[in-house]
Amino acid sequence: MRMRVLYLLSILLLSACGSPYRVGEPAPVESHGAPVGASRSGDVSDEPEIRAYRPPQQVAVIRTAPSSRAVRNLIARAAAQQKAGDYGGAQASLERALRIEPRNPRLWNRLAHLYLAQQAYGKAEQFAAKSNTLIRGNDALKMDNWDLIARARQAGGDPSGARRAREQARILQ
Amino acid sequence: MTRGAKSRRKPAARKKTTRRKTSTRRRRTTPRRGLRHALIGLAVLGLLLLGGYSLYLSHQVRVAFEGKRWAVPARVYARPLDLYEGAELSPQQLRYELQILGYRHVRRPAGSAQWSQAGSRFVIHTRAFRFWDGEQAPLKLRLSVSGGSVTSLTDARGRHLDIVRLEPAEIGSIYPAHREDRVLVRREDLPDHLVQALLAVEDRRFFEHHGVDPRGIARAMWANLRAGGVVEGGSTLTQQLVKNFILDSRRSLWRKLNEALMALIVESRYGKDEILEAYANEIFLGQDGERAIHGFGLAALFYFNRPLKELRLHETALLVSLVKGGSYYNPRRHPKRALKRRNLVLQQMQKLGFINAASARRAQAQPLGVTARGRLQQHRYPGFIQLVRRQLARDYRPEDLTSEGLQIFTTLDPWEQHVAARNVAAGLAAIEKSRRIQRGLLQAAMVIASPQGGEVRALIAGRRAGVSGFNRALDAQRPVGSLAKAAVYLAALSQPARYSLATLVDDKAVRLELPNGDRWAPQNFDHRVHGRVPLHQALTHSYNLATVNLGLSLGLDAVVDMLHRLGVQKPVKPYPSVLLGAVPLAPFEVTQVYQTIAAGGFRAPLHAIREVLDAHHQPLQRYPLEVRQTVDAKAVYLLTANLQEVVQQGTARGLARYLGASFDVAGKTGTTDDLRDSWFAGFGGDRVATVWVGRDDNKPTGLAGSSGALPIFGRVMKALGLKPLAPVPPAGIEYHWVEEGSGFLSAKGCKGALRLPFVAGSEPETRSACARKGGPGLLQRLFDL
């Protein structure tokens, strides 16, 4: 029950996040071209190496919601396919969406849910973990991933692993 | 099969001669009762033999009809192009995609498979296509392409479309050893004018006779006599089919008789439509290298790059004229001869009333219209197909692949393949010119994959695109040199309690005695020793000695284990030289290693296939996306930051020339002993790729990784529009200022301070003098402004 609420919450967040990202935040491409001056310090001419690393504020913010209509369309299609019991079709639609936005954590999360529904626990966990590494700042989605990992581990016969994952989810609450 | 039939026929031929001799003898001898009995016996035997022989032929016919007719090779398709607003696309790429699909460029599209362009606006009428997830009906698309992407996408009525895809281009077929290819057409798919053309010149009483047509033979002889050359053939379509099916092409009376007998058998067993369908799929219509072009379906693609049903009258007439001799009338080699023959076909069609004079005239006025080269020859990717074959071989038996008519949907991006092939060739030529290397001496291989999904998007097997042969991308096992350092540093960074990017490592001389008694004393590329250097600098400048010292203190097993976790499958012996890349790997395997890094430690097995459908378009197998975390994401993030530095300031600085000075990309160069192999592996936001440059005879090229493979990587990625990397720091990564020389914690604005990512808790504890003071003084800050 709690999971259902969480899932609902993440869906709500998904629909809520759509527009703010597109208007408010720079696209990855734009953020890249910015000068790396913020990481410089001291005597720049002596130490050219200090240009080496991008400061965190320059790292593009990953899209927490699918930005393109194409991807939204594919997500809807996948949901309909899953509802109709066509798991293969749903997978194919989500993978097609991932080819368009390969670093969209939401899509990896959807695939994780799809695998969980098919009792492919190992895959579900991997996809949720992958989703987690691509998230910046969306705690609800992270929480959902950890919760999903916990359920996958529990069902896959790893109760202690499941406990650890639940703990991670709780920290984010 | 032909050979088998030949050998079986020989004894029969002898029997025939014997029989004739017996009957001659009978007339000369006086009749005797015993002899009569013997003769009756012989006659019965003869009849029995004839019956048996007919049965044998009948069996042959059945086997041919029901077996070989369906030997359809597996068709291999590229990825379909997804179209949606925001999709990266240039008008140039779109034109290329449409061209390889065989769509016709017209002023105003009216039918399917046609397109037009006005500036940045395209109108495209697609073909219907059965994808693995359902049928896509023909679409009438309007799209605008500008600034490198699709800016609008609507249907003919202006309604917005979210996402559609073009059908995938066919990129090859996996056909049986005897190199016969087929695109099966059904009877109902045969255009009327094709059937009419066939009747007109090959067998006008086809629907009336029973397999053999004596009147047809007489008429053909007469017609040919009057025309002074071969205008019509005397063989019926059925006879021609039998000839193609079973018999060899030697001219002999016995063969003719056999042919006639079998034609009669075929006609008694099968209907006219079945015979026509078999004929249309069997007839030999040309040769494409070592591949025979059989049937009108394949011939339409081979000569016009369009499916049979899209051909117009003059094009169909040309195909029918090839029945007489695919090589003799080869329209690419003998255009005049082919044109003459085609017009003769049209004339015959008019004479028999199939077409009127005006249509005949119009069609005769058309040029031949064949494409410059056969489609599959022009757009064939033997290197990539080889990879597809190998991956399929895990799941299918060879005979299934070559007789079941499978449809195989792959990950190949034809545009990417095209751009990469062109730039690899041009890049090699440029290197040879500038370095005064004998032209054509260098070889190269390249693999491009999607970093997150592991889909192989392009594979360059060698310098000459489209030529099959040694597949360097898959099979050239060469030592990887410094590319292996990524595994050494990753193994170190996976132990944050011991190593961070700021940890000082010793770049000092190493002398080792190996178990076999050999001495090993590696050197730096510049033959200098650099003393204690920060770990990230050692990788950035590819210091060999620092790497060996680091690797030895980590333990060789840890490094070998890391190579395996990154995706190396073959066993690697834990010799110290492994630290400097004495591991022979193919470019494909290297790409797997760097894919795992590019994907933040999530290995996605490189694959070339997405879906397989059976001959009835039913999904047979999906190859879903697989990912598995094999390395800690935080360690990979640190390594990636270091590999970005390699490009910005280290051995791969040269990439700036192609991608711009501040372009965000990660990579590593590799060079082997005596400059035999030049490597580069790298990744941006949407592609991970490996380039190898060297010689097939493994002799030195004089090229380091930065002067051979790197410029080619740069050229290709520039042409493809690589996206910047912009990695996401995973949870548990913190940035701190450190002092370069000492490795102490520093502060923003302090002299020589550098901002580095750390696994939280692994940052240095000791603070530099400047940091202890709470940062740089006011004066210094002012100066820095």
C-alpha cells in the first residue's frame, strides 16, 4: 500500500516537474560551454592544471522529467502496453525512449518497475541502481528506487539486503 | 545439388543408348519365341525403368518446389530512424537516409516512398512497414529540419506528430553458402505488366499449354528467323523454371527431353499461379560479385533500389529482358544492349495488345534508370554483418538463419557508419601524407557504441568500407598499451581509503626480475623520471613508471580483476607488463571496457541486435537492454574526471583541434612498443568509441596514439556532432581544493589550489598553510581579480 502511494507520488512529481525544467534550467549543452574560471584560483599562469575539473555547479542538471513530447508519448505507450500485459512491447517502448534520453533517470526507473512486475528481480535492482546514479536532487525518485530495490531483494531472497535498501529509502524520507 | 543430379544422370544416359541398340538388332534377327519373350521382358523393364525414372524426376520436382523455393536468407536491417521534434538531424543526413531506403526524390510526392524538399522543409510519403511492435501504416509527413535538428513534424493535414519512424534500411542478408539470395514475392504481388511482359517475350501461351508448347516452339523459330536473331524463346516458362531449378545449363538433347518431362510433371502437380510465383522467385537475373541475383524481388532492389511493386513499366520491362541473359544484358555494363532489348520487350507487349502505342512510346523514351551500383553492394556492411552473425550464432543454427526468412533488426546507424567510414579513410590518407608514409600502408578499425545501452552504432573493420575480409574491429588482437591504465587507476580509486586523485605516487625507475628470469625495466615515453606526482597527473600524462609502481602496490590481481569487471572476457595472466597494456585486445573488446566506464560503472554488453522476427513477421526474440553494475559509480566518476583532464591537458590535448578547446570529452591514448599500434578510446555524452591504427603486418608505423588514432577519433566525432560528456556526480562525491605539490587540503584562491572530486571522507586531512590561514589574504585575492 505504502508503495502504491509512493509510486503515485512519483508519477505526480513527474507530471509536476515537466515544465519547470524546460523553462528554468540550462540544457546540458549550454552549461558546457561556460568558462571554467570558477575552478581557478591563485596564480593561474603558473598552474594551468587547475582547469582540469568542472566544478559541480557546471555539471548539467540531469532531466528529472522527460522533456520531449516524443518521450512522454513513449512512456504513455509503454504504460498502455504494460496494462494490456504486453511486457515485451512496454520494454521496447521504454528502450526506444531511452535511446532518445539515455540519461533520464525516470526511464530507468520505469524499466525497473517493469522488471519487478515480471519478477526479474536482479534486473529490477540493476535498473533502479542505474536510475539512482543519474538523479540529482529528486529525492522522491531516489526513494522510489531504493524502495524498489528493497522489494526486489526481499522477493529475490535477500532480506538483509532488503533491510539495507529500506534504510536508504527511509533516510530520504 | 546440381552436381548430384549430374552424376545420377550419367548411368541413365548409358541405358538409353543400350536400349536403342537392342531395338535395331531386333529388326535384323529372325523372330524366335525365346527372343520375343526376352524382348517383352526388356520392354517391361524399360517401361519400369521409365516409370521409375519419372518417379525419381517427380520426387526431384517436389523437393525443388517445396524445399528450395523457400530457402530465403535472413534479412538484416539497420536501426529505424526516429523522427520527433528535437531529434538531431541535418538535411544532409535525412537525404542520405531517404536515399538508402530507395525513396524517390520528386517535385511533388504522390505515392509512397517519395519525397520532396524545399529549403529546410521536407515532405515524405513513407512505405508501410511491419515493425517488431506492430505495423506502421504509410505516412505523409511534413517536417522542418534546421539548426541540426527537427523543428516541426506534422502529418499532411498539419496535425502535430509526437514521434514516428522511417522504415529501417536493409543492410544485408545472411545467405547460404551457395550465395543465392532471394526477396520472395507472392503471386499477387507480381505487377500485371510484369506478367504481361513475360508472356509477350517468353511464353505467350503460358496459360493454355501443359508445360510444353510445340506451337510456341514453331512460332518462335519462325519469328526468330524473320527477325534474324533471337526475339522469342521456344521454352515455356515452366521449362525455364525446371531448367533453373534442377538441371545444369549444358545443351544436350537428353537435357531437353528431361526438361520437357519434368515440365509436364510440374504442370500436372501445380497450378499456373504457383508455377508463375516459383518462376518469378527463381529466375536468374544477374550477378553481384559472388552473389547470384535470383528472382524479380531481389532484382528490383538490386537494379532500382526499390521494391518490385513500385517499379514502372519501363523498369519492369528491363527486368524481363534480363531473363534472356542476366550477364549479357547487364544494364550497368552494357547499357546500349540492355536498352535495345528492353525496347524490344515493350514493342512485343504492344504487338500483343498488352499496352497501347502511346504507353509503349513513353516507356521506350525513358532512360534505363538503374542505380549506379546494386543497393546491397553499395550499402553493405560486411564488418558489421559479421558481428551480427556471431551474435546470432549463439541462439540460432546456421540453417535457420539461411532458410527461415528471418528478419533481423540491428543497432547499426547507417549515417554514422557512412560518416565514420569516410572519415577513417580520409584520416588515414591525411596521416600518410603528412608523415610521408607510403600510401595505403596504414590500416584502421573503429567501433562506436551508445554509452548507456551498449548498442553498436557503427563498426569499421578496415580502411576500405564495404570490402569483406579480415575484420580488424573484431579480430585484430593487439596490445592495448596505455589504454589499460584506465583499469589500473580505477582499481586504485576503488579503494578510497588508500587512494584519491590527489594521492602522491612515485614516478621512479622500476626493475623487476620476472619468473622466467627476464629483467623488466620499463621507461617513460619521454625517458624521464618525474618523482612524486599526484595520481591524476600520472594518468593525465600517461607516466609509465608511476603506473607500474601504483599497480604493483595495488597488486596485479586487483588490476586483472578490474579488467574483467570492465568487460574483458578472455583470461589475462597477471604479469607486471599488463600494467602497461601488454594485453592483446580487439577494438571491439576495448570499446566494451570504455563503455563500462562511460556508463558510470554499469556494464551493458555490446550488442548489435535488437529484435528478430520470423518469416511471418512474428516476434521471435528480443534482445533487451542489459545493464549490470560492475564497478562502484563513485570510483568511475573520479576516473572519468581524470580522463577529461587527459583530453584537456594531457596526452589527448590534440582533440581540441577537432572538438574545440573547452569541449567536454574523456579519453585515453595508447601506444605500443616501437610504435606498432596507435590507440584511442574515448567518450562524450552520446557515444563511446575506440580507434586503432596500425599495420596488418604488425610493423612499426611511427605513430603514437596521439598522432594516429586520436586525429581519426577527432575527425569522426566532429563530423557526427558528439555531445559533451557532462557526467553526473553520484551521491557521495564531494569537491575539495587541494594543493598540487603537497597533496594537502587547500582553499579557494590559494596559490596552486586545484578543485578535485573525492569520495566523501577520502580528501586529505592535512591543511596547507594557506588553508590554515582561512584562505588567501585580501591582497592576493585582489591580485587574482
